[in-house]
Amino acid sequence: MLARVAETIERFAMFVRGQRVGVAVSGGADSVCLLHVLLELAPRWDLQLSVLHVDHRLRGAESDADAQFVGALAKGLGLEIRCHRADVRDFSLETGDNLEQAARQVRRAFFLGLIRSGVLDRVALGHTRSDQAETVLFRFLRGSGTMGLSGMRPCSGEGLVRPLIQLGRAEVEQFLRDRGIVWRDDSSNRDPGFARNRIRHDLLPALQRDWNPALEGILSRTAQVAQDEEDYWRSVVEEAAAGNLVVRPPAILFRADWLAGLNPAVARRVTRAAIQRAKGDLRRIDLQHVEQILELARSHRGEGRRQIPGLEACRSCRWMRLLPPTQEPGDYDLELSAPGSQAAPGAGCEVELELLPPGIDCGYNKGEGELLDRGRISGTLRLRNGRPGDRFRPVGHATEASVGALFREAGVPRWERRQWPLLTCGGQIVWVARFGPAAGYAATPESHSVLKVRELRKMPEYFDLKFGRWRPIVLERDSAGSAGGGGL
């Protein structure tokens, strides 16, 4: 067994010489075996081991006894121990996760916190081939795609490693019996109320008995094949997503026609990448949720929305937006003096006014800002968001038009219209972002006093998957002088 675990460690490059490794020990057979195996193998990589224990406070005195057992085990082996207590029931109520998911998130946060803070370099987990088989079967039954079927990776990019991932649970327990090493049984592992327990004790044994006794190994190899395929697909997704996933915190935006035009296999993976960025994780996200977003992108209707766990997917015009649940920003109505500038709340931009000196070449119609005749404006200029019923006549239009109709004609997505900035004076609209001055207030070569209006937008970004970071994106102007993509 020691040789097989060492081979797994080498194959997946789990450790670098001299690293500080925390061993997650619950007190159960798998984690106790992991601790003893790593103790014997540690000199090969000069590892500095310590013990980590999480008390979920779910089983009262039994949980306390587990913590005491692990503490005594660590002391007997001369190892430092770090214990973390968390009320998983309260956390479950806060997040809406079931107890299994909540406990997993609590452990994960504790382990990753130690790595990110520099206390540890790696955290070793006691997952076995049996756990991997159960994970793959569980995710298959939930409707996961290929990425979900890849199961647990032997070595994650975050520093979590699984040295026992190629050993079965029966082998682990036999190892402990042969050496006279004791462990504790967690009573919750027999609770049929947990889906994983029903798979472990009922479904998987029945399938092995009635269909294939080698099923555990088959499911584990399926996970490895899926991992290899996902590694290949990552480069394909990087190329497809580069420059096409645009961030407007806290939202992610992309063109519906672009997503709909991708190969379905690529489109699913790109969608998952967008979901993960917008939501922060992929918890409770299944293949059906990915397909709902793809269905929305492929629809011939230009409008629609879907609710998936932790996100709302909206489509308007040519664009789609993924956004976590958030409170819609309220109305704003702010005084704007010239010269001066004012942020438009929720619109991602500032509006700047510059009073040009008399006789200067104003650069009419050169796209260097939009010009108002100051002499036609009597009173204070105010910057406010668009409201239902707003109307004005842009320069070059023969009649007054609904601002909403102009939005639809220009392909401005619905989510941008609500906070769209415009200038008013005495209740009359004198300028609307992108559409320019109202005809009755526009400057001409005969104007004696001219205001230049600039809309200063925060540069949007796109996700460069190749380098794992967000980069600024400069959106080209279309033939009408508006930002390509209708609203971005």
C-alpha cells in the first residue's frame, strides 16, 4: 500500500520537497489511514505534517468524542493539531444548502483559508477510490455533464491533494486491521437521510451484485477519463471565450448569437465558465441549468429570463446577462454644474460638462463629445436616470420619439435602460447618453456659448481564460457611432 500511495503522489506531483502539509483527520478509517501512511512516507519529501480536525457540531457528545480521539492521536504521534468548530446547521440555513453540502463548504473554507494565509502549503484529504465511485454515480444521477463526472481531482489547483484516491475503502480498513490501528465510526455515515449513504450502502452494492462486481473501478476510471478530456477542452474553451465574456460587476455579459453559434460541447463549457465567474462557484449547478441558458441563447425571441441556483439569466436584444440576486438600484436625480462631472449611479459611467471658450473650434460632428447651446438652457442642469414615458427629439429626427423606442431600435438591453443617464433642464430632456442633444438644445456654428458633454464609461473587461485573469476590452464603435454590442 505504501508503494501504491507513493506512486500516486509522484504521478500527480502532489508534494514539493519541504512543504507544510495539513492532514485532514475526522477520526474515521480513511483519514486515520492517510495520517499513518503519510507519516511513513513524509521523509521521502521532507514533509512537515500537522493534523486538521473540523467539528461540525452535528452529533453532540459523539462529535466531542471524535475531537478528543483525534487530539489524542495527534499528541501520540507528536504532531501539532488545528481544530475548527462550526455550527453547520446554522450555516445550512444561511446558505440554503443541505447538511452534507454545508459541511463540505465549512471544511473547504477552513482548509483553503490555511493555504491562502500561508500557514500550510497543502492539505491532504482521505478520499478513496470508493469515494470517487460514489461521487461519479451521485453526480450522474443528478444529471451532471462530463465535467461533473470527472469527480474529485487527485490534486486541485488550490492545494488540496488526495493520496488515497486509487485505493478502495476495503483496502484501507484491512491496512488498519493488519497494523492494529483503531479508528472511529461516524454514526451519520449510516443515516439513510443522506443521499450519499443510500448510494454507498444500498445502490452501489446492488449494482455490483446484480450487474458488475468491478463497478467501483469502472466509475473511478470514468472519472479519470473525464478529467483528461476536460483538461483538453480547457484550451478550446480558452480560445472560444477570449474577448467574449464581458464583466460589468457583479454581472457577466455575452452575445446570445455568439454563444448559440458555438459547437454544443464548447458552448456548455463556456456557459459553465460564465456561471462560475458570475456566481463564484458551481454549487448546485447541473447540466439542466447549463442547458436552460443555452436554450435562452438559441431562442428566436429576443427577450427572456431563467432562474438557476444563485443566478438570474436574462436576455435582451442581442445580449445575455448572468447576475447574482441583487437589489435593483433606485432612481437618481442630481444637479450637474458646468464645468464639472457627476457619476450616474448604477450606470457604470460619469457625465462630464465642459464650458468651451468663445470662438474655439468646437469640432462639430467629429465624435469628440456632444455639444449643447448654453444660451438655450435657462436654469439648472440635472442628471437623472430614464423614466417611463420619457420623450425627446434627437438632432436629425423630424419628430419627438419615445426614449424606450430609441432603446429598442438601438438594441440597448433592458437591464441598462433603467439607469441610463440623461440631462434635463426645467423638466425638459436636453441630452440622452448615446443619442445626443435634443434638437432644440443642440449647439450650432452660430452658438455663442457651448457646453461639451462627455459620457465617461468605466472600461469593461473580458475574461482571458488562458491566463486566468480579467483584461480591459475596448469596444469598437458601430456605423451609428454607438458602442458595438448595443449598450456596452
